Amino acid sequence: MIWGVLRRRVASVLGQAWKAKPTVSGSSCYHTARKESSFIWKEIACVQSSSYHTFLGGHAYPKLGRDVNAISQTESFIRLSNRSFSSDDGDVVEAAVPFMGESITDGTLALFLKKPGDRVEADEPIAQIETDKVTIDVVSPVAGVITKLLANQGDTVEPGIKVAAISKSGEGAPEAAPSEKAVSQPPPSSKEEAPKTETAPIKEAKKEPSPPQPKSKGLPPPPKPTEPQLPPKDRERRVPMTRLRKRVATRLKDSQNTFALLTTFNEVDMTNLMNIRSEYKDAFYEKHGVKLGLMSGFVKAAISALQYQPVVNAVIDGDDIIYRDYIDISIAVGTPKGLVVPVLRNAERMNFAEIEKEINTLAKKATAGSISIDEMAGGTFTISNGGVYGSLLSTPIINPPQSAILGMHSIVSRPMVVGGNVVPRPMMYIALTYDHRLIDGREAVFFLRRIKDVVEDPRRLLLDV
């Protein structure tokens, strides 16, 4: 566009010059015109104009020089304005949303941990991004003072979105966060809205007069129906679902709609496993630095049962069945933000100590909200221990794309017949929910029986029987 304007300017001035030129005869006029026109086109090619140009016999046209010079300055301004703005000293740095995982494209800005005016150090968290699976921290790239928040709490953000501006020198007055401005304006309460709904006019259709009915003697009139009295709205709270809770709800509903869910039960005598734990817990802790729990025994029992019944470790994929030659055990962990399921990779290669250490590490990360996507991806079989919350019996739901889930429950002392005598025993109900499209009842019962045998007599693991 700039070249077009320049050509039109020059052409207009040339036309005026040809009309206003003095009479010059002979070849001198021709040579002068050719020299001047050559000079003009060289000036156009350079676009670095001088203050004026001379045309045809020594006449000066300063307007052309000013026009070309103005256009050149305009072009220089446009080039400058296309550059991205940055401070001369690079004092202000912006914190951006980090990469959140291969399968996660966005998240919700759940919480600001800092506000304008706060001092932050390098790599210190300043905000939390809530995704479908985990909570991710936005950290400060430098040490400095937060001058401004660039996003609101509750916004949907993608990787690379700027959320805060940080001054390395601490200069600049802090501005109020957009989220704080939004909070300062309280939403209309339900009390203000209630009168509107109550004063709404109700139109009743005109009823035709009915013929008089004979009055019955001795019968009271029927009671008039009354509307149910609902609790007032000011005693209710509406809170938006977190992304993690939405994800859990979607997956469990998909599981219920897709799988042919069926649950079978059994009970386990925990006497021998608890005796082993009591006898060796001190020596186990001294050697491995971790406590010996009951979960490692059930993980080992589940691994043995999966090896005896490999179809429970398989999954349906379209018209095919995928049999896995590895065992990744998912351990359901309840956190304040929702249920997460970290995975023990290649659990069949682990001993009791390695299982306990890995479970302890993943549980701490899940509770702190620092567990990663990779630590929860995959899994071929899930164990859920509702017994830690006091559950006596339940029917767990399969975690897709797996085909079965084992539910553990609380240990209760109950009277049992042992050797013809009624004695108290610590008993636990166990449940296996499985996809009946793939797993028959026979395999499911055998699976639970294997877990029962191993837990009640852990020596089977040593002898592989």
C-alpha cells in the first residue's frame, strides 16, 4: 500500500512538472528530463527520500521531497508499531500457565495463592489450576513483587495464558485483582428475588357455575389440598462442581452405561495376616523404613489371583479382547478434592516393601495435590479400600477401561465356627465387581476364592501353591 501511495504522489508531481516546465529547446531538454526522471525513480527505489528533488531545467519541487519523506516516516512508524512491546530494562515478567499434560488442553483457575503487592520467590506457587485429573501450580519465573493479576478466579485457561505480572525490582503500584473486584459486588440474594415470584399475578380461568348439589347430612366437607411447605432458599448453598468431580461423575456414569456390572462377595478370615503383621512389623520397619500394612498383602493376593484368572486382567476393545501380560494395580485414594487412582506399575515384580513404599509415596502426593497425570494413567485392575472409612459392605464401580475392581471393607470380629467350636474371628467382607460381558461368574468366584486363600494363608505365596 505504501509503494502505491508513493507512486501516485510522484506521478502527480511529475504531471504538474511537465505542465509548468519552462521552454527548453533541443537535446538539452531531453537529456535533462531523462536525468531527472532517472534520479526520481532511484529515489523511489531507495525510499530514503531527501528534502527535495529537482525536475526539468533546474526547477525545484520541495513538496515532492516532503511527501516522500512523510511516507518514509509513516512506513518507519508502522514497522515500529508491529514490534511486541517490552520494557526497556525488562523489569516486569509475566507468569504463564504451564503445560498440563498430553490429554489436557485447558483447566480452571481455581485459586490465587498470592495477591498484588505480595513478595514471591523464584519457582514459588502463585496460583492453582484445576484440571480433570490433578491440580497444577503456576509458579513465579523470577523473584519480585506481584503488581497485577491478569486473570480471574474461575476462568478457563490454556497453557501459555498469562495470569500475573511480576516486577523484579518491586516498583509499580499494585492493582486490585479482577477476582477481588468481582467479589466486592455481592450477587442478589434469594431474599430479594422471593417477593418477585410471590407477587407474580396468577390468572385463573373463569369457571361456569355448577348446578347446586344436594347437601349431605352428617358428612364433613373434604379438606382442601395445601401446597407443600419448602424450606427457604436462604438455607441452601449453591457451589459449582470442581473439574475433578465432574470428571469422576462422567467416568462412573459411562461405566454404568457401558459395562454389564455384576458383583460377587466373599469373606476373609484376617487372623493369620494380622498375626504376621504384628510379629514382623518392627523388624520390617527397621530394615525398609516403612510400616507393614494390610494393603500390601491384598495387592500380592490380587496379583496371584490375576495370574490364575488372566481374563480379569483383560479388557474388551471393540470386537476384540486385549489380554495384558503385565499387572498395573490402581489404588483408589480419597482426597479432600475427590477420588484419585494412582497406579503401581509392574506390581508383579514388587515385593512387600516396594509395594508399601510406593503406596505411601503416591498417597502423600495425592493428598497434597501434587500427583502427576502419568502417575494416574493406565492401570489394569483397581483395589478400593472402603474399610478405612468404616464401610462394612459395598458394590464398587469399575474404573474404565478396566474390567474389574476389588472392594475391601472394615475388619469386624464375628463368631465363626473353627474346628467345631464357635470362636471370635476378625472377618472382612470382600467384593468383586466385574464386566459380565467378558468375565463369567465362574471366573469371578474363582478369583475371590484365590484372594481368600492367599490372605488366610500367606505361605501360599512363598510356595506358589
